[in-house]
Amino acid sequence: DDECIGPEGSCELSALQRRSLALRNREAPLSNDSATALNVSTTSNTTSPASACASGRQIPFSNRGPGNECFASNLGDECEYACNDGYIGVGRHVCQTIYIENEAVQVWKNSSFFGGNCWRLCSDSPKCTGQVPLRVNSSDSMGPCMKTTCFATPKDAFMNVARGNYEVWKLARDEVSGCYADHVDLDTQEAHLGSSDSTGMGLVMECVADAMGWISREEFLNRINRTLSSYAGIPPPNQTWNFKRGPRGWVPRFYDIRSGDLLAEGTETEIGKTWSVMSTGLFYSGVLFAQTYLENIGANKKSSLAGYIIDLAARMMNMVQWSSMMCFQAFNSTAVVEGYNGTGIPFLMDSDGHCQAIMWPEADGYYPFNEQITADWIATEVVCFQKNQIPCSRPAMVEMWKRVIGRASHPNVKIDGYDILSDWAAYVIQLPYYTVNVVNSNPVFQQMFKNGWLADWADYNSSVFYGGSNRYGMGAGPDMTWCSGATYFADKYTMDPKKAKCRTWSPYSVAGWLPAAPDTIQGHLLEMLWTGESVLNYPGTDYHILWRKSLIDPAMNWSSYVTTIDIAGELFGLSTLFLGVDFYREHSNHFTKKQGFSPIIEPGDNTSTSASLYMTGASRHLSSKPI
């Protein structure tokens, strides 16, 4: 458990010498009071009771040195500590047994104090009196240290992180195709793997950037136009563009960001035959958001390009056969195939109509909840809730929608007493919250959103993680193979210490929860900025982001692997501090009566399909014009 911390050359010293060095560097001597409080003997002839955790009892550069070691009567006891002047405390130091789960569950730390550290501040660090400190890993003449930047107000600090997040999206966007990458490398400034999920969210981020004044209106319109054009099959000027859709219009999940050449989803043996229903939903939620945003701000009244984009988005809706989404078990076969009266919702569908990664109603009749609701919502609105669709020609889709949204009123996952929609990471509700009007406007979903945050916070404060208010966030992102078996992993809520994998935590998920409890969550984010543990500097700028960390390996920062779909929650949440939550409610409200749609069924509604299936007017979201 010994760690090499201290002046240059101290790594060559023995463990005892290093601890003695840390003791001599202490600013304040050990007091008898503090020793007595922890049952540590101050005389040579007194026998102390054995600590439940024998290792990790000292914390370098703190008051927890020889003679004042941490003591625990039981597993779960926490050791309070104070760092020396010029150091800051990071993490809770708790007596615990830590398990990791790769191929099998194994003990990684057995009855050991673990989690607390004292990190050195850079020698020129300002005090930030009356201001907000933001810290980031750096170095000075004495070695590694935490660099401090002072901001006048919390909002100034949050604006810096929000702007840094948008820089990630700018890097992710290919300037030729206008498409967005699945992940970026901040160290090399490279991004190559095109992603339909990320491109949909990238369209929303451009709307945020326009509303925040980060880019000009002309740049905004040109960026949106190029992105939509590539997905509409209009190649970039003087560029070969090989992007393709499936026979029903479903888009691929991955492709080369510059050429459009299709890449493997991850499971198919023949590239170019498997299409992502889930990615189509996320992409089109971005298309519709941009379209609605342009209409709501009246951009089409001042710009012919804005009018063209609105019309292009409408025509692109015709490129997907939304009614083909449902699947059923083929008669006398193991195959699950496309069928209008099916009950299966596929994540993937191949060119022959075979469905893969299918969601079926669970035992209580409702579907599991996840980000697929973006596709469910758009398909149901288009097929069953617009002009000339009464009665709906696909009643199975209405039934599907009831069973999807019904999960909000009938949750079947409970964490630390909180009913939540899913035990998967925060993105499964955060992505829909910011892009699906039913989710961000309905009181039942809003309560489930808040419960998701409460469960997230509670889980990381529990004996599973011992994280606290500045070390939590149930997310997805890069991981370490030695403790999870994967380079990318989506975390899950759990109350079992043996199921916590690498104990990763994702501060961007905490930011994504901001609408649930703005004041409290802002406080948690300020704590994260104060420690700087999860802060990364965006290269070449003064901007920063909050990125993924691991409790068991705090040195990992994964700056070379920032996944855009995951960090989206950070900008979504932070932007509500400046634009308000209604920004997302208003611009995700696509299917209105004015546009020819009747109100769709929501959680808490009478589930009768009679009155809600009638509407008047014309739809602007579907167009008969060719691309």
C-alpha cells in the first residue's frame, strides 16, 4: 500500500523513511486530544485495541502520521483527516474491503483504509478569497501539483466548463462532412469514428451554442445545413460521400467521419447490412430539435438558408419508414422479424428485416426504460398522431407507446428506497429528458428524473462506493480492463459492493441532473471544481471540462478518450443555468396541434385510445417533396 509521494528522490527511501519524512514536513505537531479521540496510545506502555483495518492508516502530508494513525472499530468507519498547509484533501478515507469484478469477483483491498489523499497545490496558487476556485492537475518546479484559477462567481466557473464542453463538440465535428465523432482525443486533437448518436446530440449542441452567443448565426446555419445535407445524401462539395441507409431508412451507428464509409456496429459479420433503430431515434431527435429551434426563434423570416433547413429537415423525415419499427417472433422459427403487429422493439435491424437486440415487455407488461424512447416517440407520433392517421393503421404502435411510457408510473427498480426508471447509467433518462418533450414536461417523468439523481447520490454515498458529494455520477465512458474487462463500460446502479467494477464516477452525469435540484447540485459541482480531481483543461484554451474518474485509480484521466454521447449531459445541464429548462421543453415540442398533431398519450393519462387519436390541421414534419 506504500505510495511514492514527496520530494524528488524520496521514492528510493524505505517505507518507514518516507513516513518519517512526511511526519517531519507536518506544520503542526500531533496533539494528545486527537490521539485520544482515535484510541491511539500516547504512552509507550499502553496497549491500544486493534483497528479493524490494519493497512492504509496513514495519509501522507496530513495529520494522520505515526502516532496518530487512523483507527476503525468496524468496516465502514471513516477517518477524518486534515492536510498540511499547501495541500488539499481529496476523498473519504474509509475502512473497507474493495472488490473488483473482471472474469470473477476478487478482493482488491482487504480490510484497508482507502480513499483519502492530500494533493499539493502549485507554489503560485492564488487564495481565491471570496471567489470560486477551479483546480486542474499541473506541475511546477517541485513536481506535480494542482493549479488554481479563481472565478468571480459560481456562474462564471460553470460558464467556463460549459464553453469547454462545447469545444469538445467542435473538435468532434468534421468540417467537411459536418458529422460528429463518437469520441475525441484531447491530447492529439483527433476524431475519426462518425456516430449517428453523437451527430444527433451535436445538432442540439449547435442550438445551445447559438442561443449562448458562442457562434454567429451565419456559422450556426452553415453548420446545421452541412450536417443535415450529409445525412440527406447530399455530398460535401468536391468530396466523395459513401454514407448509406438501410432499406427502411434506418441509419448506421458508425461510419468513417470523412468518407461516410460504413463501419461495424459491433456484432454483425457483414458490414453494411445492420442498421441502428436506436441511433436513428437519437439522430432525428437532434434534427427535429434544430428544426423547431429555427422556427421558434423566427430564423426563417430573416434567412432563406434557415427556411431551407426547416424544409430539408421535414423532407428527411420521409426517408425513414417509421411504421416498420415493430418486430415479432416468426412462426415456427427462431427468427424475430419486422411486423406491424409485433411487440418487440429492436435496437438493430438488418437489411433483410431481421431484428436484433430486442426489447420485449417485461412480466408486468411494460417495457424496460432507456434512450430508445427517442425512436419510440417519433415513430408513434408520425405513424399514429398526425393528419389522416385516424384511426391509426398501426394500433400495435399505440399499444407499444402506452407500455413504454407506462414504466414511469410503474417503476420496477429501487435503489436505496428510491423508485427509478432503470438501473442503467444516467444517460438513459438524461438524453430523453433534454430531447423528448413528453419526458421533460410530464410531472411523472419529472419525478422519476429527480429520483434518478437522488438514487445516484445515495448510491455513491453508500458502502458500495464511499464517494460523497464530490465523487459521484452514474455514467458511461472509458474504463480499465484489469478491473472491468472492458475499455468502455456503462455503469449500473447497485447496492452490492461486489458489483461496482472499477468504481468509476462521472461528474458530467451530475451536471446532467441539474434541473432536479439546481442549488444542491451546483454545490456538488463546485466541490468537484474545488478539488480539481475530475477537471481537464481543454488544450490551447482557458476552458475546462469535467471528465470521468475512478475511485480505485484516481490518477487515470482518460483525456485521450472523451466519448461525446456521454459528456453531452454536462452541457445539457450547465446550459439550463443560463437558458433555463424551458429551452429544452420549448424546442423539443415538435408535434403540436398547430402543426397538425393531437396530444400523445402521457403517463397519468387515461389509457383509452379514443379521444387522443383525433387531430386537425396539416403536418409540417412530413413532406411529400423529394430531397
